[in-house]
Amino acid sequence: DNYCSPSLFRLKWTYIKTTSRYARTCKKSNSWICSIDEIATYWNKLLNLDLNVYEKNDTVTITIKSNEDIKGLTLLLPQNPKKIKYEGKYKIEKKNDKVFLILVNAMNGEKITLFF
């Protein structure tokens, strides 16, 4: 009933290993692995996104205005901030001398204050 021939098992295992390796490679290169619909939905959310930015001295406050939550909203920063005040979850990523602030789940009305 649940018999799997050795050759079929090797084929399935090779497929799993290859797919896993491909997924890891894509993730390292910041590629998107998803459907066209998911990409379109994400970009449509970005079209409806409005960021209000207020600067004063070495402090920048960003207010998010959006109809929907945006997972993984990424902002390019001019430099690494000394401190970040934000109630949501975030991470800072540095790549090729660039600094990115990645908001895990950006929601309407949230404020991010960056101290440089």
C-alpha cells in the first residue's frame, strides 16, 4: 500500500534536496519565491502606502498611512541609526554599505522614530 521502490525513493529524495538547495540560494539572493498574484498584491499595497516623514536635528519620525498591513516593509536608511523607537518588530540589515530597516508587519498609524 505505502510501498515505494528504491529508484522512486531516490528520485523523490533528489527532488527534495534540489528544491531545498534552490530555496536556500534564492533566499540568500533576496529573490521572491511566490506566485504572480502574491507579488501583485504586495506591490498594490505599496501603491496605497503613504509615509509622512518629519525631520528635526538628528531625529526622523516616520508615520505609516496604509489601507492594509504590509509584511516586510523595507526602508532604505541614510545610515545606521543610533536608536530606534518603534512598538512593532523590526530588524536592521546591512548589505553593500547600505542600511535597511525591515518592519515585520507595518500597520496604519504606526510611528517609527530614528535617532541618528
